[in-house]
Amino acid sequence: MVFCQMRPRVKSYTSDETDRSFMELGPLILTGVSERMTPGASAGIIESIIINFEKDSLLLVRVKDGNLAISVDRPDAHVVFQEIESRIKKVFD
């Protein structure tokens, strides 16, 4: 993990150590397993994955040099992820 930051006054559900541990292999495993669902990449490559937890949601997006993970409170996730995903792709493509 290169960078991790919480917004001011926001408490994370996980520690920085847990986040770092997840980012080492989590995105690689999740995208690898997901891509096996489309043999020969007939549906295309994985661009992003959303994981919904009870309290928050995590968006994993493939970017040039790796993966970007953004978490949002679950009730807000759908709207927030729709708003930011296209912007993220523009910045990193």
C-alpha cells in the first residue's frame, strides 16, 4: 500500500495494518477469481469490484500501477461509487 488516509473525524472500522495486509493480495485474489468467470475474457477485463459489508462498502478499481481502494458508508455507497468511478478512470488512464 502506498497511501492511506481517512477523512478528518472519521473513524475506520479497520486498522492501517489490516488495510495494508488486505491490499497486498486482496485485489489480486479478488480480480483473479472474478476473471475466471469469463473464460477467454469474453465479458472483458475486470475494471472494478464492489464489496458490501454490513457497515460499509469497498470499491476496488484497477489503475495503471496497481489498485485503488475506497470505502464508503454502505447507505451512501451506490451513489458515491457511481459519481467517482468515471473520474478515477479519467485520472489514471
